[in-house]
Amino acid sequence: MVEHSTFKQEMSMYASIKVKDITKNKLDVLQSKFTISTGKKISLQNLLDKISDYALLHEDELIKKMPALRDDPAWSEAIDWGEETNAAKVDEYQYT
């Protein structure tokens, strides 16, 4: 389990993240519902902070709901493209 106190430190650094449009819409709906139910506005930054704190407090439950790694297509067998390659020339292939 992750030590939660390490995440409680206030940091002035921010990172940008990309989310699908549907995810952004869900966050907007949640943000609106928070405002309606509490009468207070919450920024998306603060909403995401609260969501991540909640996820860490309930990480076992969250992990159980996540798909198994074996179901991830990235772990499927590699596709043979029929091209001969030479691992010693990886830089040449990649950068030229």
C-alpha cells in the first residue's frame, strides 16, 4: 500500500494531462454536481486532487475493478511484418 502522507505535501508544480473528451465531460458533470450539492465551486484541479486521494484510500477496491494486465492488447503476441531487421542497427532504423 502506498504511504498516503507523501501525497499530502503541497507542491507548486503542475503537470498537464490528456484525457478523452468523454472523460472531460464526466469531470465537468461531477464538478457541476459538486457545486449544486454543496453550493461551492471547485476547480478541476481540486476535483482531480480529491478523486486521486479517494482512489488511494480505496485502492484495493479500485484495483479489483481494473482489467487484468493479460487483457491489455499491448501484451498480445507481436505481429510479424515480414521485414528483416538487425538489432545492432536500431539507432540507424529509428533516427534515419
